[in-house]
Amino acid sequence: MKVALIQMPSWGIKSPPFASAVLSAYLKEKGHDVYKRDLNIELYRACQGSPYVQKWKLNDPFWGVPKMVEKLFADYKDVVDRIVNDIIKSEVSLVGFTTLWSSMNTSLLLAKEIKKREPKIYIVMGGPHCSKIVEGERIDQCHM
């Protein structure tokens, strides 16, 4: 199976995500083809020169407000569209997101866009914010 592992904002810009590297190694060991994208860094670079670039500061509450994140996606629609098209063109069967409080909204938005364009792709959300106590019920109600 071809699997995509996607790192969404917000994550640190100087430290790559360790969990996706470990998961990638495990999946490859089990014979899966892995397609990785660090969209945190891609969007950070795209936002250079705009006020959005300041939102990558550690613990900025911006990422927890769905309407603000939706505006970022709208303002950078060309970048988001290219990313979604690349993921779909990679012919993955499954896209996995690691979700934290800071990446929940961006992950949900990108997952919905992927499902809208290619409904056959499975979406898997993992990480601390997928527990039923934290955000699991919200994710489950998204009906991607």
C-alpha cells in the first residue's frame, strides 16, 4: 500500500517531526511505500514576507481558531491546491496526519479537501488530539 504521512502546521520550524520519521521507517519495514510531506515548512516558506509568518511562534493561539486557519488556507489557496494535487497524483491509498492542538484545524481542512477531490483515499488521524477526551468526537463528526 502507498501511504502518505503529512505534517501540518503548526510545528517547530527548526526540528523535524520525530513521530512521522519513526512511523515511516516502520511502514517501509513492513513493505509499504511511503510518501512524506512537511507542509508545516512548505506553508511557512510560502508565508515569508507576510504577517502569517509570525504565527509559527511556539504556542500561538492562532492555530486553535478554525476561522483564522480557514483564512490562511484561503489566502494561500494556490499553495494548498498544489499540495492536494501532489498528494492525489502520488496515488496514495491512505493519508495519515499526526494531530496536536496546533495542527488539528489545518489537518482537518486539508483532509476534507483531499476527500472532496478524491473520496477513495482513506484518511487516518493519529496523535494526542485524536483521543475521545480531547478532539476525537470532533474529528468523528467531520464526515470527511
